[in-house]
Amino acid sequence: MGGSPEEQSLIADPFYRGKNISNLPGAGLNTVKQFVELLQGTITFNSRIGLGTTFTVRLPCSR
């Protein structure tokens, strides 16, 4: 269910926990972000309250 602008600004913080996932560690997305950046990729998201959040991960192609 998409997040508010305040939640969106914290989404990659390793200590942030969404209000609906209070029993899970918040480091998951931060870890993914670090791996994507290590591979010289990008991760973006689009979040709309009541509709959800979509993450897009783009990685460079190696030939």
C-alpha cells in the first residue's frame, strides 16, 4: 500500500521499518541498494498511497 512522502524519504535507511512490518529488520532494501550500486546500476521506486510501490532495478549489460 504505497507510503507517505515521509516514509518514502526513509525507505532505504537500514534502520527504517515500515509500520506494517514491525517484526522484520529494515536492512533488506538498503542491502539491495548497496549491491545494485556496487554493480553500477540504479534502483528507483514509485509509490502511491492506497495503490502500492513499484521498484525498478536497472543493471548494466556486460558483453
